[in-house]
Amino acid sequence: MRRLLTVELRRLFARRLVVLTMVGALLATLLVLLSAWQSAQPMSEQELAVAEKAYQDELEYWEENGEEMVAQCLEDEAAESEATGQQVDWGCADYGPPEREWYVRTAPLLEQSLPGYVAGYAQVLLLAALLVGATSTAAELTTAAMGTWLTFEPRRLRVYGSKVLAAALGAVPFAVAGTALVVAGVSLIAVHFEVASGMGGDEWAAVAGTAARVVALAVVAALVGAALGFLLRHTAAVLGVAVVYLIGEGMVRGLVPGSAPWVLGTNVQGWLARGTTYAVETCTTDATGTMCEYTEHVLSFGQSAAYLGILALAVPVVGAVVFRRRDAA
């Protein structure tokens, strides 16, 4: 098995599409760094003057009319509560004077922005790893090279295992390199603009954890992509299924909000962020009409990890069963 795995790794990195995909994933870090650079740019003197004037105008208006606005809000709120027979809260008590930071843009602190940049780059890595895995196996089935290879190594499960594992291991170098480039680049930009002073040991540990989960997710994507390559036999078919799933997931979440904990996207978010939340709209209808409110639910890190773990196990197992029984030609 070790010999087969070594051979498959050499063959993987000899494929032009695999290498181009990996290079493309690394080049995509430049887009992340460009976004970080633009976000960290301070406002120009002209922009600052315009923002300051807008703030002062709103503050002056509030000082003249604020009390009247709050009183009117409370009066309308009471009238609505009386008319509907339900307690209505329009948040009138939260009304207050405008704050300067609403108008004057400041660069986000590194401890606030870095985890988001790393998690955002995960989307690029997922697509790249899926493509690497799919093309590493589907191409051999498309060109009938698999049949030739089986004459040298007839034990199909060993062949299957070596190819799927090679795809997973092959995703590690570019996933680690790309994630490291994002972390290092965004950090250097933050240091340049002096917004990195809040990064302590706990913050760096959190970023390291997010980066490790991004790499692990890329490995799973390559593993699943390789298994799907065996199942669908064409790289384009694998990418087509991925696109159709993403569109379908969006439609299902729109039509059935309660399905959020059972779809891939939500669980990927839960894995990367160590838990996430999703909102479900609940509507009630009475004589006064229909009222809707959103209830927030929590999806734990453990649930997301279990979901992705089952996916990482189920798809390769199905692929192994099909490859063992199906004609390789």
C-alpha cells in the first residue's frame, strides 16, 4: 500500500490541471490580501471632512428634535399595542444621539478581521481541493487508463484507497501554504497600519485553530472529490453536481428555514467558527393580521464536526463499493 501511495502522489503532482489548480489557489491569496489592504486604508482628508460634517449635522438635528422623536415613537407604540391587543416594542427606548463612529470609518482590528479572512479563504480552498480530488481519479476512468493500471495491481480496494488517500494528502501542501500566506499577509498589513496591537496569545491560538480547521476541511474536500470522481467518472460531472447542490441548498434553505442544520453550508460555518447560529422565521395569524418574528437557534461545533465526519466517511465508502463492482473500462 505504501508503494502504491508513493506512486499515486507522484502521478498526482504530474497532472497539469492539478498543478494549475494548486497555483490558482495560492494566487487567490492575493485577492484576500488586496481586500485586507483596502479595508485597512484610512479615510482621506476629504472623506473625513465629509463624514465629520454629516455627523455634526445629524447631532445638531438630534439635539433639536430628539426628545420629540422619542415621545412620538412611544405614543405610536402605545397606540399600536392598544389596537392589536399585544405588547409591541419598537425599541423607542434605544433611540439616542448619533455616534461619531457611524460616520468615520476606521480600520478593523486584526483580532477582529483575521479569523474572517482565514475562514473566507476556505471557500477557495474547498473548490480547489474538490477539483484536485475529482480530476485525480476521474481522468483515469475517462481515458480508460484505470483498466491498464488494474492489470498491474488487480486488487481494486488497494488501488482505490491509494488514489483517494493520495488526493487527500496532496491537498495538504497547498492548503497549508495558502492559509499561511493569508495569515502572514493580513498580519503584516495590520502591523503596517498599526491595528495589530490587540493580538495576544489567546487571539493567535484562536487563529491557529481556525487555520487548522481550514486545512482539515480542504483535506476532506479532496477526499470526497476523489471518491466522487470514481462515482461520476468525469471531472465536469463532479463540478456540475457541486454547483447544482449549492443552488439547491440555497433554495431549500429559503423554502424550509428549519433545514439549516442539515445542509452542508451551515455545518461548514459551524466547523470553521466552532459553532454557529441560524434563524428560523415563525409567523402567527390572528384577526389583526400576520406577524412574523425570527428565532435564533444554535448549531454546536460537535454537531458540525459529526456531520462532516459522516460525510467524509460515507462518500468514500460508497465510492469503494461502486468501484469494486463496476467495470473500470
